[in-house]
Amino acid sequence: MRIVSLLPSATDIVCSLGLRDQLVGRTHECDWPPGIEEVPAVTSDALATHEMTSADIHAAIGGAVHSGSSIYGLDDDALERAKPDLIITQELCEVCAVSYEEVTQAARLMNADAKIVSLEPHSVADILEHVLLVGRLTNCEAEAERVVADARDRIGRLRDAVAALRRPRVVCVEWLDPIFAAGHWVPEQVEIAGGEELLGPRGKPSHQVDWKSVVDAAPDVVVLMPCGMPIDRTLSELDTMTSRPGWGDLPAVRNDRVYVVDASSYFNRPGPRVVRGAEILFGLFHPAVDGMADPPTHDEGRRVTSP
């Protein structure tokens, strides 16, 4: 089967099922597993976002992180050359990926007989169901069931470990300027890891919050996970948070419990690695509890030292 993935998370799923050799097209942002860059990219960065600040990107896409203009451009010619049997896309966010409508239009233009599947996860359970779905579509049901069973086992062990622990009050920031509270599956990741998300809408899109809401929430922990940004990029814009009035008065700041994580790998992308995201949060929230999972590496999540 010839598979084109128009989502980094779908690429994660496909490769987790051992189907890397059947992937004939990917997005320009697919960066896992190592070596995936050898697969031809069929998308491009429409806005050169790597050169823009958070505020610039927000303005360019029309004032919302999960609605407005897409930052993805689709290369119709590259898609046609790939000759896919299966195209995996989404309708969840028309900013963060090529729109479903654009994909179906491109398929019609090239008279492709490809099956187009849209993944629309809102929770961790949805993500795991999509792993099973991709397994069925690619005749890899057994491997998909193995991946999902492993994920459910790890989640269950985390839930058991945190059952009797005090839950820190947490704010997860999915965009820095303006501030967006992380929604969809992220509040569930926080809950699985033994925290209490204060501002993020569980099972619903991330939404903009004013700074006063963060101050009033008085979080014990702040986790910075801006969509699509690696840790170093987030740290380069840290002053957009630390310069805000009252930053130093937040309990999380006073107690040195502000963290930055690899958002793209473990939080923004709804693929199997969200389970590792929950394990990373567990390691940040409850560092004194050993043996549950490998502690976060420096590249996965680290403490932020405020100026």
C-alpha cells in the first residue's frame, strides 16, 4: 500500500505500526522517526513561520491558533507523483494542517482513486482508536492492537501511581502571545500524570485566555508547550511570559516549577507518543516518585529558570 500522511501525528501512527516503507509522502514538519526526511514532502510552510514570532504568526493566520488561514501549503504535483492508495488528513484544525477540503479537491483534480481518511481526535481514547483505525485500513490490526495495549497499560500504571498523591494545580500554555490554554487531550494528559488542569478545555479546542485569568488561577505548575515549537524556540520567546506583570508572583514561579516541554513530539500531535507526554508530565509533577517511567530527558522537558 502507498500511504501519504498529511499530518505529523498520522506519520507517527503509520511508523509505530511498522509501515515506514509504505509511506510515499509526508508533511514538511514530519520529523519522527529518524530518517523520515527521506520520504518526499508534499507540503510546505506557507508563512515561513520559523522566521516569525508567536505574535506575528497569530496575526498572520487571522487571530486564532485553531481557525483562520493555514500555515501549510499543499504541493499538488508532489501528491500526484506519490500515487497514493491512502491519504490520511484531518478536519480538526485548518491552521495546523492542510484542510480536508483542499485534499479532496486535489484528489479530484488528479483523478486519484485514493481512499481519504480524516482523523478527528479530541481525547486520548480517540487517539488510540485512530491507531486501531489505521491498523484496519492497512491490514496491520495485530500490530495496532499491540501498540494500543501497551499505551493503555502505561496509562493504567500512571493512574494507579497518582491515585493517592496530591495533585498540583496546572496551567498548560499552548501559545505564548497571545496566551492560549491547551485543550483537547492535554488536560487529560495532565490528569493521567497526577495534576489538575485549571484553564484548558478538556475535549475541546485550545482557547485564548487573558493574562489575568492565569494570575487569578494561581497555578502551582506552569507548562509551556506552544504548538509546533521545539524547546529552544520556546525558550527564545520566554520573555513574552516573564515580562508580564505579576509573573514573579505566581506560585509556580516562586516555587521554581515552570517547565518547558517538547510540545510537537509529545503534546500537540495526537499520536501514540502522547502517552510518553503523560509520563513526562508525571516526572515533572512528581519527581520524588521513582520507577513509574523513565524520567524526562533534557530534550523532552526541563525546568525554566526565570531571569
